[in-house]
Amino acid sequence: MGNTINDKIRQHMKVRDGKDLNAAIESVKERILSSRVSADDLEVDTPQLDDVQLNLAADSISKGLLSGSRVLLLGRANPDHILSISTFIRSLNLLLKALRRTRDVVQTTRGSFNEKLEEFEARYFCSKFTSERLERESELEDVLASYEPNIIIVLDPTKGILARIREGSPASLIIALATNNCLSHISDCDIAIMPRSGVGEMAAPKNCTLCAIAYQLSLRCRDTLIGLISAHARVQALTAQIKTAGLEASDTLVALSYLCDDMPMKPHVRDIVGSGVDRINRGWTQQSRTSHSRGTLLYGLRALLIEVEAAYPFTAQQVQMRLIPLFSSVCYSGYPETLIDCLLCDELKVSKEKASKASILKAKTYFPSLKQLAGLIGAEPQGVPAEKVQVSNPVEYEESNFENDSRLLPIFAERRYADSGKTQLVRAAMPNGLLRCFLRSDFINVNDALRFISFDMDNSFYPFQFWADAFSGDIAIEREAFTEFKFRLDSYLARMVEVSNHSSPNIVDGPLSVNQRTSALAQWLERQPWGRTCPEPVFEQCFVVRNSTVLMETHQSLLVDDCSANEQGFTGEGFVLIWKNSAVSMSERLSSGQKVVVRYRLKLKRDASSTNVFGEVVNVACGQTGELL
């Protein structure tokens, strides 16, 4: 039986010089990154906090730790706040553990830390607004009266919260952490920590998360604590223990916070997210106890990854699509302590139980998985395109009433958003006479927007209560206040349009040569953090179809060859493309010899013995007409 052209095509690479392949790949990497990073992005460095305020806060907290004070963290039930609480309390516990690790070190004739250290305690309280239960007016005051904290750390305070804290606990030191705010709005606190660039810019896009600020504060507390114990007889041993306490492991939680907020992938954000995801991958390959003790991967985070069925090797996109909906759903259900306790847990069995409970809460919550749900109903959600936003009509969003079961309000809003790509504001009447509104958008950070709006709302109305994460918000409001709320929302979106457009650029990368379609490049692409303003590469080039087969009745597997300068020529090395949901009928299959222009993503297929490279088709156009198939 004679050899055909298809038989001559080899699907695997020829043996080539490694230096040549490396040079070919490096040029592709440089091309990809340069097309996604602007000159303005390169000028943006890691956000700097006010050193004076940071040092004051670190000094107060460190002295409080040594003197046995009580610290209370106040936040709201959203992913960034629970990650901030987990990061900071975990850091304080590690510092405390380092100081009292051995009796020989902490007890000498010069004094002992033991008695005061045992009295130190760090707690948290998250306001839990849900549609079924409005927050009680006296709930915060009850917590302050029962705990009597010496230091109160408030995360991104909303309007009126600092005054209530000052009235309920006048003797406490109040520290406010804010991502982007005006000083006038947090003037009731003693110490305010925020990025320098965010001062005075109400609608400016933030360049860091609360978790990142809490992490920086914990590191500064460690440095301050070392200075405070410098007079101790065993200062060298204590300093060594504090420095090796493992606070750096919390950068994984910081990376998660950036993914939770779906922040633009500026260079400093990509560095943090890439480092965090890399730490997760390194910890996953180790024994769980070893990984936890070394601070590479915490018991709680490992258990949560198992619950959401994330697969190794983890990528930033996979973590965002699987883990973040779990965080949002559990927070929306009103049980954020489940996630906080899971992340703080030092026991493998307990962490699994907490993660399992979080998974059950997600299953019981009428809350969509955001982008995942949109994919299931056949539409890909998009931010508000620039051409849809007019200065005269700055926010083209759809507003609608919902008369069915109000518990389904989030899913209704998500469905409408996925169909239209427009910001959704849906409202429904509540039995207590209030209006329930649900806001869904990718154009703005909804949590930041509602927080800013809370400062602008009229005091005469019912207290502005809401739950929100980066993508959506649930609000309870008086009917008379709805008109003002809608006006404030319009104004906020108008300012955001003037500041920046958060939509990801539509970048199509050039072709890949045979030498560039390698596992080395595919693995590099897999490890990179892609996201807003930095989309995953999509390559485009012309191929000749050599063979087409149907997979699982709906997908096509295409064996293609690069088009050469000679119309009849071919390179002799085949490349496999997988085109999902494209073979509804046999007549729709591509025929042998057909020339097509393909946009695809370079992917890896792993099995027990090998790793193969293939292309995941985004779309296909005929080579002659250019019409999409």
C-alpha cells in the first residue's frame, strides 16, 4: 500500500538544535508581552503606602501584642475583606507563636513575655447583610461592648461606620485601611493607611487590594516588633524566630485578592499573581503537612482547591474561574466565617470539614457563578464597550423590575447581563416596604462603587445597606431613595468613563512557525497570569487541512499543515487543531485540501507518558473568502 500525503505528515517535531528553538520562543514571548504592556503601565510601580501612618499603626499593634491587648478587625462579607482578615490574623498568630516558641528563649532573669502574650487576642467581625435579613442597628455595638477591644482595625469603612465605632468604643485606637478614598471620609479614625496615589481621587481606579495593604502592615509589624525586643537578653534568638515566622506565605492570599477584584493585569499585579499561583503549584507537589509547615500551601487553601475540583498545574485563570465563585457565594450566603476559619486552620481534618461546609453553602445559595453561568447559557459576558458609553449618557445599563421569587434576582440579573453585555440594575419589592436592587457589571468594581455611593446618599433615608464583590452587589433601600441612588450610580459611572476603560483589548497575535509551536512555549503561556487588559494570546495563521475527524459527535480534530510560499507545497509536519462544537452534521466538516485562516490558542494535553501540543480553535475562516465558519 503506497504512502499518501497524510502518511508522510508527522505530528511530532523533528530533532532540532535546542538553541535555535529557544531563540525562536524568546521572540514570541517578547512580542506577546510588548503588545499588552503600554508605556503608562511600565511607569506604574508597586503602590506605596504612607510610611508615617504605616509606622504608627505597626508600632501600636506591636506594642499591643507585647502588652496583651485585644485587637478587633471589622469588615464586610466580601472576598477581599475575608482574605485581608485571614492574612492579618494569621500573621499576628505566627508572630505570637514565634515569641513563645520555647521556654528557654522567652523566659530569662530579664523578664518573661509569657504572661502578657497569653492575654493577647485577635478577633474579627464581618457585617452580614443578606436579602433575607437586614443587619441589626445594634449588632456592631453589641460586638464592641462584649469584646471591649483596645485596637480596632476597620477595612474600607463605609459612611457612618467610624462614628458608630467611636461612640460605642471611645477608648479604642481606630485604624482604617482604605484602598482609594478621600481623607475627609475617614477623618473619624486615629490612623488611616491608604495608597498615596488614591488620596483625593474618588473614582480613580485602585492599584492594590485591601489584602495587599493588610499584608504590608503585617510585615511592618514584624520589623517593628524586632526593634521593640532589642533590649531583651535573648534578642538574637528571638529575632531569628520572628524573621522565620513565615509571613511571606500570605502573598498567596494577596494574589487571590487581586483575582477576586479582577484587577487589570498591570506589571506589578502580574508579578504578584504569578508568584502566588507558582507558590500554590509548588506546594501542591509536596506532602500536605510538609507544605503547610513550610508555609508553601496552607491546609485551608489546599482543601478549598480540592472542593472546587481545580486541576494541577493551576493557572491564574483556573483559580479565578473556580475558586473565586466559591468565595463570592459563601460571602453572599452570610457565612464568611466558614472561609476565614478554613484559611486560618492548622489542622488538616478540620480544614477539610470547613471547605466541605463552604461547598455546601455555595450549592444552597441562589447566586450565579458569574462568568461560568454566562458560558452555560450560551453567551459570553463582556464589559461595557467604549462605543456604547456616551458622555451625555455615560452608563447604558438596563433597568428592570422582577416580580418572581426575589431569591432568584441575582440569576435573573446575570442572565440578562450575559445576553446583552450591558450593566444590569434589577429591582424587586420586599415585604418590609423596602426595595431590593441587584447591580451586575464588569465595567466597574461594584463593591467600590457602592461604597463611594454610600458617602453621597442623603442621611434622611434608611441606612444604605449592601453586600457586594467586584462583579455584583445586592442593596436594600427605601423606595423614595431609589431615584437618588440611580442618579449617584450614573454620576459614578460617568467619572469612571472619564478615568479609564477597563475592557480588555482585542489583541490578535501573529502566526507561529513550526519551531515555535512547542511544549516549552505552551507551558510558558500556561504559567502566565492573563486577565483584564492582558488577554490570553490568540494566534492567527493560514493552514491547509489534511485530515478531519469527528470527536464525541460534536467536535472536530483537524490535522493541518502550514501554507508555504508554494501553493502546492507543505512543510511535512502536521499540527492538530481541536474545534469544539463544530460538527453538528457531517456536511459541516472541513474537507481535505481546504485552505483556512484559523485563530487558536496554544494548549497542552498531558497523559501519563507524554505531553502533546495542540491548538484550541477560537474561530475559522475560509482562506479565499475570509468568511467565518
